[in-house]
Amino acid sequence: QVQLVESGGGLVQPGGSLRLSCAASGSIFNINAMGWYRQESGKQRELVATITSGSSTNYADSVKGRFTIDRDNAKNTVYLQMNSLKPEDTAVYYCFADQLLSDATKYTYWGQGTQVTVSS
């Protein structure tokens, strides 16, 4: 079992910044990709950014140039630096971690979610 604990959400004005953190604990072996999804009320969850254990990154087009994902493998923590925030970034942000299993499949763990609200 892997536990993911998120922090750093909150209320920020348009144009502001927030930094989300997600710390993994438990059976944290063979963790490959980690990252963030977000979900607005009444909408499907959408990918925000991912980072592999080798530090390859991927971003949604809507956040490219504004958000940066990074990872501290020693601390088993992934971060999402969000700059130039817009009202449309308002959502619950969920951290995830993919664990590679012995049969070459993967299992995805999720955090509990942290609310980000961008409003004046």
C-alpha cells in the first residue's frame, strides 16, 4: 500500500502562485510516474502534469508555460508549482503515483485531493 498526502492548496487571486506538494509513504518501491490530475465540479478528472522516475515530464496544453512539476526521489515527494493562475484553474487537485507490479502491470494510487480556488 502507498499513501499519498497532499498539501498546499488554497485561495489565490488571479495571477498569483501556489505550490502543491504530495508526499508518498508506505510500500514505496517501483514507483514510476507521479503527477497531478484536477477535477472541476461536475466535470471529468483531467491530467495536469506527470513526471517519471527519470524526470521526464508531460503537461496539459492548458498549463504549459505556467505550471512546473518536479520530484524529489529521496523524499518521495512530487511538487507542482503553479504560476499565473487563472480562474479556470479552480479545481480539486489530485496527486497520483503509479507502482509497477511484478507481472508488468501497474497500480495507481491517489491522494485525497486539495482544493485550489483562483478568485478575486
